[in-house]
Amino acid sequence: MPLFTMDEPQPRLNPPIKNWREDMPENHEPQLVPPRLRWLTTLNDTFLEVPLYSTIVWGGMLASAVLMFILGVVVGAFGFVIQGGYDDYAMTAIGLGGAFIFFCLMLFCLKMYFVQPRDQPIRLNRKRQKIYIFEYKHTFLPWRKWTTTIRSYNWADVRGEIRYSSARYDSGYQLFGSVCEPGTNKVVTRFLIAKERSSQEMLCQIWSYLSVYMQHDSVTADPVETGRPDDWCPRKADRWPDDMERESTTAP
């Protein structure tokens, strides 16, 4: 029988999040780390709003659009050139089809750079004890408008989890809010709160800040970063619907 046992920490929620790293303290409990935000939009006695900035390299979207245009022209021209040795129009059709695909990808990259709103805010109303999530649903079809989804949950049902993403263009640590059935650890849905590329510490501080604020304790308006990231200009988030704007910013 071993003298010492070192049990690996296990996810508390069911089902656990993929690539789980850590569960945050319950949002009604004392927090273990000093509260701090990376970004802050609004702070007052009724509601708090923080932005969720993506880690997309926006300059890369513009460079990708140029590359897709060049490839589209090359593929289309190649189809016409090769067609000279054939009696039908198969190579022309293949070339035009390939050019169409590359031009669609070009339009998608241009839309990402010039059109996509780049701020997906999260609001917490401590008078109502609710959290409001503003999200965009992307589609690769450049001619379709990206839809906006706004959800709200009771803060008492939200748990915090940190996972690690190894995705090529979105790697790093991610803090999720996991909405559970009341009084249980059974997860109904999850939403992203914040991302950090190299460390969990900032995510723990963000969760601590949100929890302390919703416990009606005092927090300071001293985020790590001020303003908006330079590469996030010029697009801001769309407006909240009038009824949600009113509900999320006022007391009952």
C-alpha cells in the first residue's frame, strides 16, 4: 500500500469540457486570486460590460484575400489554356469552378476584415443577477449576413471552467461559463468568456473579478488594457436590441 497518494484533479461538471484544465471556484464563494480584468467597457453599480476580442490576425485576412484573388485568376486562366487540347469544355468548367471557389474565399476574407463586427460583449447585471451574452454566428458563404445571437442566464447557474485549445489559429487557454441545471453540475450549455495565449493566471483573475462584482463587493476600474486593440478598428459590435438593452442595464 503506498504511503502517499496524489490524485489528479478531475472535472467537477458533467459532461466535462474538452481539454479541461481547471474548475473555477463557485461564483458565490470567496475567490482565491485578486480580481482583475484585461478589458473593460462599462462599470457601474447596476451592470458591468466586458468585451470579448478574438485572436484573429486581421492583417492576415487582408493578405489571404489578395492570395485568393491571385489563385482564382491563375486557376481560371489555366483552365482556358489547357482547354485548347480538348474537344469539350471540361477543363474550362473546372477552371471556372476553381476560380469561383477562390473568389468566394477572397470575399469571405474581405468580409472578415472590413465588415465583421469585432467586439462580442458580455454584460453582468448584479441587480438582476443575470449574465447576457452577445455573439455572432459566422458562415463561410460571403453573401449571407452573419446572424446575432443574444442569450441570458441566471448567474447562480453559471460555473467557470478553463480549457486549453490546440487549434492552429486559436490556440491557448480559454475561460468558459458553463450553464448548469439549477442546483446540479449537469451542463446545459457553455459560452466563451475570455482567452489567453500563454497563461491561465489572467483567466483566473477575470473569473474572480466577475464573481466579486456579482457578490456586490467593490471592484476597481483598472483593466490591464485600455481602449480597443489597434487592429480592431474600425468595426464595433452591433447594438443590443432595445428590450435587451433596457433589461441588461437597469434594476428590476
